[in-house]
Amino acid sequence: MTAHPRSRRWLTGLAAALIASTGAVVVNAAPAAAFVPKTPPLTTPWTGQVSTTNPLPEYPRPQLTRPDWQSLNGIWQFARASNTNTPPVGQTLAEEVLVPYPIESALSGIMRHENFMYYRKNFTVPAGWSGRNVQLNFGAVDWQSKVWVNGALLGTHEGGYDKFSYDITSALRAGSNEVIVGVWDPVEGQDIPVGKQRLNRGGIMYTPSSGIWQTVWLEPTTAQRVTRLDTTPNVAAGGLDLVVQGTQAGAGVTAQVLNGATVVGTATGTVGSSFRVPVPNARLWTPDDPFLYNLRVTMAGGDAVGGYFGMRSVGKAMLGGTLRPTLNGKFVFQLGTLDQGFWPDGIYTAPTDTALAFDLEQQKALGFNMVRKHIKVENDRWFYHADRLGLMVWQDMPALASGREPSTVGRQRFERELREMIDEHKGITSIVQWVPFNEGWGEYDAGRIADLVKSWDPTRLVNHNSGSNCCDSDPDPGNGDVIDDHQYVGPGISRPPTATRISVNGEYGGLGLRTPGHQWPSGGEFAYEWLPDSNALTNRYIQITGRLVDLINGNGLSGSVYTEPTDVEEELNGFFTYDRQIRKMDFARVRDTHLRVLGAANGTTLSLNKPASLRVTTTGYTDRYLRHRDGAARTDVINASSAVGDKQDATFFVRAGLSNSACYSFESRNFPGRYLRHRANRVYSEANNGGTFTADATFCARPGLSGGGTSLESASLPGSYLRHRSEEVWVEAGTGGAYAQDATWAVNSGWWRSGADLPIGQRRSFRVTTPGFDTRYLRHRDGLARTDVITASSAAADRLDATFIVKAGLADSSCYSFESANFAGQYLRHANYRVQKASSDGTTVFQQDATFCAQPPLNGGSGNVSLESFNYPGYHWRHYGEAVYIAGSGGGNAWDNPSSYNADTTWNNAAPLG
């Protein structure tokens, strides 16, 4: 029967009324519109591999496995709604959606946001499950969900990042069953944890991921069942501390630990109580050897589940005189990335499990050993991949919306979801740190929250607020285990570690490269610094990341996080493009840099040709440094108020080993050509006098004998190390007692940061040395530094503009500041990279910007010098197109062009022109 046109218009109006009153779209009895995949803004290599009948078919919960299960992923019916109060039971919805991809994604087939929505699916329980209870499991639904089976409301759940389940046994019927899920997701419209999801997306904020975004599945169980396995490796006790969570408190359980299929330990306990399962001669989990044990648990009443865990300990300890994070009692520098977990086709949900693993596998292949999961909580399989690959994880709590004070209800939601995140992931081996807040977004009561997290899980470090030096951050409460600064481009830290908190650089980098055809189509582009091509990007990455070596050795840095593994929407600062199609850097060179950084952390890599000082690490003597005096090496207290000569005596250039270039030699800063060498086991500062000198002056860097820092083994006396004893310095083999500490040194930045000398208080002019331009001098004009041809016949004002009074550095007396000869109190300083003349405003920033360390000339030449920025290490005065900048070779600006860089940054220290 065909309805009259007027009747059809009436039915349309009725349907609209039903939307408003019931919250569901009902299209009479017509079938839902057939599922049609949408075209994503960018396609990944896995977009076309997504199955519409069985997407993400892998068992979704590796740490609590059962053999029988049924995925409900696939095509469901879908409808927008105005509320979730009245489920559309027995009604056909207007659209189809591919679960579990969020509705804003192309893979879902919807590709738009809705605040309210309904999902509907019919399913049949396998006949073989007869007599058992049936659980309906959800990996995650963002944000509030209501679930009905055959019209019966099972419950309401709030939280977009945690899993939940319902026992649906009593609601089932023979044959076909109906499940309806109603979802409300206001994104930043309410005070809920949203991470980087924004309805008003752009820049560093991204498309939302609403609705069902992780696997939905059924599984049969016994009436009383295990619900979670809380595994805590106890390396010191030689076992696994296990709490079996279940529906019947006090029920008996048996746990077996297996190496492969071989049982290595068995113990019994009860549900809800901790008991220890022995793990004899445990093989410890590390990034280099991510070994996992299997776990089998049987509960009285018949429920049996599987799981896994790694044996490892997490802590912090004073090693080499610096507080360090430890893994299995050893300092392991945590070298990681800022992993956002977004995809152009699936947004929050990777298109396939292979894709999910790809990001982690690539980061591991690049030499990273850690990943910071940035204000998102991934599905359980992501953590399994991190566990099996050996990537430590800093787990962020998804943030409340930034830029506003959270409401009382928002705080309650945040703390409830924070507790759920920690409880659900206690058994994840790779997680070594919890991060409740990021840059102060939605931050409140940070000290209390840090203590709360520590009380929930005392086995991991707590970082109260990553980026507590910036942005929306409240004052640092001073508790927790971590001081975490962000610095772009960086890397760098503004606060050293303390006796209770390690120091990390929680974000740096953000180097951008445009890749037309592989960019998000909105037209927006964001990066912290742009590079013109892949080679320049690689060079710049190696340059900035190489600074970690000195930060580890000299500043006590214990971890770093680079932004980021892939581009994300408008952010174009990844190693990969957002579609994972293009490698933006030379990965082999990147990996080599990472290995060098990790070598610095374990004490085996030192920075060549830079000033360094060797600090004592023996408890009670950590204010003493190795120095030479009257030819002999000894240790003395050196500090900021020490005499210039003492600071210089305690500073050495680190050179390639004189007898073995794989090792090191230490040349006196203030007596060029003299090296530390041992003679009759005593150490002296001497010039090469032949014989065994080169071997006696060569030391091979080894991991610190006391567990941190560097130990220096004699190249000519293997097994003997540089050590201090009664203020004197010797090369000796182990003697017991405090020997391990006495033979361990912290290789810090040199007490005297300048590698070349300038005459304090004298007037000097600085002449260009680049061939063809060597009649030009650095001068100021209209406040800006530039180069001009200046001669004896030039105007007096021009000659004075090119003359500067050398002063002790405003920020560090081992470097220099340059006062204008004709504008007293005005100094050369850099601002936005341009060198210019300005009056001091007394701030720390000005003092640092106006301080430059004199270094040996990059292009050589008698009487020449290169001037390095104090607070931008690796950047030097450079003339470019007549203007003068601080520039880094291969950086992101035009004046960073590596062509003629060494010549352009080499200046002749000339007699004053005025």
C-alpha cells in the first residue's frame, strides 16, 4: 500500500516528534540504510584491510583470558537522538555503524558527531554455552552509556576510557536477542575527562571519538567468576604478589606461573586477598629483554583464566650522586615519545591490531625504550604490545578541559575515572609512572592527587603534573617523585633533581616538516619549528637530541619525551606522516643518536671536544671535583664562588683517546697540551713526554661501578680505575670499602664553560673571517646587530658601534657579555634569534640572552673565536645577509643554513675600532 503524499509528510513530522520524545530515530518498519564506508581525510596502509563482518577479531583482554568468547564487533544499527531515556526497543534504526570505531571516524560509516545516540544489534548466544552465565563486555564507550538487553536496563556507566561488563544471563531468551546501547558524549561541553578531544578542534586539539570505540564481546562463565588479576612482581622476594579479584570474596584460588608451558611456581590463596606465587631464579623484564611469564588461575567453582606478567621492579635511588629512576635497581634513562594515539581513519581506534602494534614497533626500532601515552588510555592490546616489545610507559590521565576551573562534579568524575584507570592497569608490566595532570589542564589539588595516586599504587613513580613549569599549571606542590619541565624546542630542564624527586623533560621537540598529499585537509599547520626538507629535519633532530648527553651527565636529567611519533591532524611534527605512509627522517641516523644518548646514561658515552668537570660521587664528598694543582691531580671543593683559576683547573676538554679513539683523554682547559695521565699509579697533569704516555693518558668509559655515573678504566692497566683517595687521585684496582663510589664520577658540564679566553674589561671588535667578506665587522645600527665594512677612515660613530667592552658573563662568569662602547649599560643579546643591543632589565632571561661562551674557532685560525649562546647551546653568532643571528647549523630558519656555517660563525678577535 502506498501512502498519500500528505500522509508521508505527516509521517515525517511524526518521526521528528518521536526523535524529541523518545530520543531515537524510527523509520517505520523499513530496514536501516545499508552500511556505506566513508572516505577518510587520509588513508593508512590498513584502512582497506578493515573487515565489516569481523573487525578487530583479536581477543581483546590479554591479561584475563578465557577460551570461549564471541565478538559483537561489526555492523550495528545507529540513530542520533535527543536523549537516552527511552530505548528504541524492537525498532529499526535509520543508519548502520561499524563497531568499534567512534562515530566521528570514517571507518564507522557515520563520520559526524552526535551528543546523544543509540546503537542496536541482534545476537544469538551459542548453543554450547547452555547452562553457563553470559557476560556482555565493553572495552570502552565514551562517555556515558546505558545498556538494555531485550528491553531490560542493565545499568548506566560513566567514563570514556575504562572497561565494564554486565551479566546478562537473566535477560536472555531463546534464539535472537537484542542489545541497545544509548550514549551521551558532550565532549568539552561538560566537565569530563576528554584528553585532547574537542568539538572545536584545531592546532594541538583533535577530532572527538564518541560512542563505542573498543571491542564489544560476549563470554560464558561460571556463576561465580574472576573479574581481574592484580599482579605485582616482587623481585626482592622472588615471587609474584597476586590479588585475584572476583565476584565471591574469600573463595579459594590456585595460581600457577609458567615459563612458556612449564610450571615454575604454584600457590593458593583466596579471592580479594594478596598471596605470593614463587618465581625462582626470575628472568627480569627489561627493554633489552622483555621476557613475560604466563599465569594460570583457577577459582573454586570452576572458573579458570589465563594471563601474563613480567618480573621487574620500579623505584628511585641516589646513583652517582644523583637521584635516578631505577628498573631492577639500575638507572635506565627513559627515552620516549609523546604518543597521542590518533588515526586519520579510526581517530581513537586503530584500524587493525597490526596497525596498533606498528606505532610501538617503529618507536622501538628507532631506539626508544619508553612511550608517554598522552592523556589517553589505550585498549588492553596496546599495553600487551608495549609489554612484549619492552617499552616502558608513562601513563597519563586524560585531562579535563583546559582553560577553566573544574566544577565539584567534574572533580568527582576525574577522581573516579583516575582510580579506575589505575586499578585496571596495576598488572601492566610496562607502566613505570602515573601522570595525573598535564601542563595544568583541569588541574586542582595537585599535591593531594599525587599522594592519592601513590596510596593507590606505591609500586610506581608518580609525576604530579607533566610540564609543571608552564601553561595552566598551579604552583608545584613539591611532592610526588618527579620534577617534569616542558621545553620547546629544547631539550632542557630548569630545575635539577632533588633528594626526593628525579628530573625529566616531559616534552621537547615538535620539529615540523610539511608533506603535501599526506597532510590533514583542514589547511591548518602547527609545529614548534619548521624545517625545509627531510635532511634538514634529521640534522636538526640529531642536533637537539644530542644535547641530552650533556643534560644527563651535567644536569641530572633522567628522562625525555620527544613530540612526537606521527603527525596528528594539523600537528606536523612526527617521525611519520599522520597516514603512516612517509618516514620524515633518516631513521638509521636517528637510531644512532638514541644509542649515543643511552650510552651517556649508562656511563659509556661522553661529549667530545667540550669542557667537562669530573665530580666526586662518594657520599659526603659530592661537592668535590677532580682538578690539577702544581701538576698533581687531586679533589677539592669547587663552587660558584671559587676562584677563576680553581674553576679552570677543574675543567678539562674531553678528547678522543690518545691511544684508542674509542676511549677518552682529558686535556687541561688552561694548559693546552697537558693531559691527565697516571705515572706509578698516581695521576698528574702533564704534557706528552713519550714512552707509555698516550696509553697512560687514555681512559675507557664504563658504567659507574657504584650503579650510576661513569667509571674510567685505564687503557694501559685494565681492571684499574681512576679513583680519589685522601684527596689524591690514583689509578687502582678494587680495594673494597668505598672503592666503587670513589671510582665513579659524574661527568658534568665544565666549571669553566668557555673554551677560549677573551680579555675582561678591554675593548674589542669582531671581524668577519668568511672569505670575500673579511673587511666587515660586527656592529649595531638602529639597535640591531649586523655587519658592515668598517675602516680606520670610517665615521667615529660607526667605529664605536663596532666596538664592545668585554665583561664577565651576566649569567655565568665563565662566559662573556658585550657592552656597547658608546651606549653604556646596553649589551648585545639575542631575542627571537636576532642579535641586538638592549638595556638590561635585570631579568634572568635577559642575563642569559646576553651571555655568550667563547669557544675555539669552528673554522680555525689564529686569533679567531666562535661565540656560543649560553642558553641555546650549539647556537653561535652568525652573520647571514648582513644581519647577525644566533644560528644552529641545519636548523629550521634561513640563517641556520649549514652552507659556510663554520666560516660565518668564526670571528677575528680584533683590536678595537673605536
